[in-house]
Amino acid sequence: MNIPLGIRNNHLGIAGNTLAQHGGPQQRIFSPLRTALHRFAFILLIFSAFGLMLLGKADTVLIERIRAASADLVSPVMNIVSRPAASINEITDKIYNLANLYEENERLRRENQQLLAWQQAARNLSHENARLRDLAQYTAPPVLHLVTSRVIADMGGAYAHSVMISAGSRDGVSKGQAVISDEGLVGRVAEAGYQASRVLLITDINSRVPVIVENSRDRAFLSGDNTNRPLLTFLTADAAVAPGDRILTSGHGGAFPPGIPIGVVSSVSENAVRVAPLFRRHQLEYLRVADYGLQGILSDQRIRQSQAPINTNDTQLSPDIPAGVGVVPAAPADGSDAAKLQTPAGELP
């Protein structure tokens, strides 16, 4: 029997809709599970996160192995994915460099001409300096000995500014030596151990450094006050100091050689002149201990030798103290006039 084409298509559409709605047995089984997962996905993720945290606390070795294995599995994929982006960046950089090649070439030519002029001037000044030193019989300073060390701890806080470095007496470090960075003076060695040393920064309240203003040549002391901006003290009344002036070591007292950069004047007021150091305390990583051969800061041994002996009956006087100053020599054993002078008052010899 021939069924019209329109009626046949209608029957097929109804059958398809019925199958789509009711589906087979698999769809009837997994449909409730899919609905439950959509409803409770967020809760399941939270419980999974807590489970991973507990597992990580219980067995850290297992978690580290899982992380390492995951990184090993993901790294090739990430490498493949990142290659196109890296290639595009490389091509972009090449195009940019080619576009700016002419301008860069012209700039390098100008700089080369300026450097050649400075090179000739430096040669002339070096020759002139050598001749003047020969005429003045200039004595060259001692050879500078540098020890590079790493900052291993920040020993300071709100009331002290000091750091610990990984160099000590075994490396040639001793108390009083200057500690510098790439920018300039950082401080001095306050305590030198065998393997490590403590560096007192110029911002510490116990730090006093003789300095000079580069432009006006006025002399002063850089006094720390436990802030990031130490003070210029003992300036003369007519000192010409302005913000932006560079501060250098003056070399007075024999503690530091002259000419080491320290900082820049940050503010000038009626009450204080503050200096911004060239270093940042929390960014110090590698420092150099400079031995200039100076003895401006006495060591503990020299301080003990320069003190007067407590026992006045000791005939051995300190070599640094002249006889008769603050110490009474012991009376001689014989009956000379010197022995009579040692007799207490009120008693006759």
C-alpha cells in the first residue's frame, strides 16, 4: 500500500522525537548522574581540595613525586605550545631592530666620536699626571685589598642598622675596615669573627663618618640616626649646601680614605641637612670589604695597650703613656731621696 510522502515524514519525525525524549537504557541510567554532578560539582571540588590538602600534610613525599611527575608530563606540551609565541616574538624583535637600525647606527657613530675625544683627553691627562707626580715625588697609596662577601643576615631593626657578611678574619677582614658596594660606602666592620663579621651601616645611630661636600668643599660629619636619611652635623654657619650635592669621605681621622661616594643631599632646612645614601639597606646582597691600610679606628688590642695599668706598684709602664703622667712610679728599694719622697704625709722618714 502506498503511503503519501508527507504522512511518512510526519511519522518518522514523531518517532525521532519519542526516541530523543525517552532514549535508550544508557541515557536513562546516566541522565540522573549527569544532573547530580551539575548540582553538586562545586561541593565536590571543595571536598577534593580539602582531600588533597590532607594528603599533602600526611605524605609530603608522595605529593612532591606527583608534582614532579606532573611537571615532567606537562613540560613537553608547554614547550611545544610556547614555541610559536617565541617565534612570533623573535620575528617581531627582528623587524623592530631592522626598522631602528639606521637610527642606532647614527647614534653609535656619534658616541664613538665622543669616546675617541675623551680617550685622547684621558691620555693627555694621564701623561701630565705622571709628570707632576715625578716632580712632586708623590708617594703612591698602599695596594688596595678587597674581599667580596655575601650578606647572610640583617642584624638590625628599628633601633639598629647592621648586617652580617660571610667573611671574617680567615679572609683578612678586621675591625674598622671600610665596607663598600657598587655605589659607594655602606659602613664599616664593627665586629670581625673567624667566619663572619658584623657591618655597622652609616645610617646607624652609632655611626660617625668624616665627610666633605663635593661642590663647596665644606667639611662635616655624617651622623646616623636609625633612619634612611642620616644627618650632616658640625657644619659651619656659612656652609653652602644645596639639595643634589654629592657627599664624599674626607679622609680625616684615618678611618676612611678620601673620595669614597656616600650619598646625595636630599633636603636642607634650618634644623637639619639630610643625606640620601647611595644604597638601599633591604637590597644589599654582595659587599666588598676594603683594606686601605689605615689604622684610624683602633683595634681592641691597641685600646688595651693604650690604657693605664691598674696596679700603680708596677714598674712596667705602658709604652703609649709617658712616664709621670697619671702613674706614680714605685719607690726604689734603697734609701735614696726618691724613697723619701714616697713617704706618706704626716710621717717622718
